[in-house]
Amino acid sequence: MNNSTRDIDSLIELMAKLPGLGPRSARRAVLHLIRKRALMLTPLADLMQTVAVTARECLRCGNIGTADICDICTSHKRATGEICVVEDVADLWAMERSNVFKGRYHVLGGTLSALDSIGPDDLRIPQLLSRIETEDVQEVILAVGATIDGQTTAHYIADQLEGRVKLTSLAQGVPIGGELDYLDDGTITAAMTARKEI
Ligand SMILES: [Zn+2]
């Protein structure tokens, strides 16, 4: 590897590992960044450095932000009585983009999996149960994936919460679990509006 391009090559290699990019897109992106140094590269580098220090999980819901408790959890405009349970932060962000849900969230950080030995304590399930105890929650919407692990997780949570709170799930046929991101806002809205009691 030529010394004079080593850093740039390393940058391309790292960028190529990003979701949705590959070596070809990474090369184009890096070239673009360097050509737009003042407009793109410098602000991006500054922001990355900042976010590398400040990004953290919300202690209450697991959303990613730059404060100990995220904007959604602290907002007075959000309905406190509804918690939407999602697998991943990407699902939460997708739901927010669709603008259909006005309550608060709880990010599990994955699904139960016997194969990968992921149990309830490996996810944010204990934190969810304690929120039901301490917050005035009337409805929990289980917006987890239609996969076997997703459904196992939904059943486990439903068992734990049975009789304590109204339980609903998104309308069937929605592929979720880090995949809400790929749905258009209308589909998410329809699934949320047509949610059913479990
Ligand atoms: Zn939060």
C-alpha cells in the first residue's frame, strides 16, 4: 500500500463496512467528501468526534441520544400511558418518522434466542417490567418482529404483563425487527392504527 494514500485507503475500507455501502460506494463517498472538504468533510469529522463522545443509550427506554434520558422520555407532549416495545433503535426511529405514535418507547436490544443463549436478562426486559410498576402505563404495544424469536419474545413479555396492562400488537404481516426502517410511513401508520389486543 502506497504511504501517501494509506489514510485515505483506510478511510475507504472503514466506510465500506457501513450498512448500505460497499467498496464502490465508499470510494465515491470519500472522493466526494475530500472534494467538498469545507462543506462536508470537516463538519462531518467534527460531528463524528462529538457523537463518539456524547452518544449514549437512554437510561429509561434504550433510545440513542446524547443525554442520560432521551428527548422522547422527557417530552411533556408524549402520552405517558402508552409504551411501544421495539427490538431495535432503528425501529423506534422509523416509528418516529411515521409520526403515528404519540406515546413512549422501550427498546429491547434484540430478541430472546435459545440458539444464541439470549435470555430475558440479556435484553431490557427487566427494565420494561419495572417501568410498568413505576410509571402510569395503561397500554403496552408489542411492535416486535414476526420471526420465531420475535414472537417468542412477544409471548414471554405478554405472559409477564398479563392482567397488569392492556396488551396490543401491530397488525399482522408487517416485517419488523430492525426492518421497520424499510417500510414506508403509510404502512407503519396502518399497522399501528389496526393494532389488536392480545
Ligand atoms: Zn428514552
